Amino acid sequence: MKKVVLSLAAVALLTIVSCKDANQEAVEETTQDAIETVEETAHDATEAIEEFAEEVEDSIEAVEEEIAE
């Protein structure tokens, strides 16, 4: 997931660099948008990983209970 986030950041930075004729305000806005997108993606990925970890823990507990019976 880190690779996805880093790739998004790299694309955003390349987009900014390629906008040679853009004024400073537009560049700053684009940069802020890219940062927000990366942060949202990282947050969503973290939540998904935490949910998956909880599901795995529940599955392990269920298997342990079955073994104990």
C-alpha cells in the first residue's frame, strides 16, 4: 500500500513540475490537493488493513475454540 501512496505522490509532483506556465497559486492549490488525496488514500488503506486484521484475529479465535472443543 505504501507503493500506491508513494506512486500517487510522485504523479502529483510530476504534474506540478510539468506545469511550467502555471502561476504560483495554482501550483500551491494542486500541491494541497495532491497532499489531501495521499492522506485520504493512506487513511482508507489503514482502515482497510485494521479491519482485515480484526477479521483475521476473529478467525484465529474461532479456530482455537474449535480445536479446544
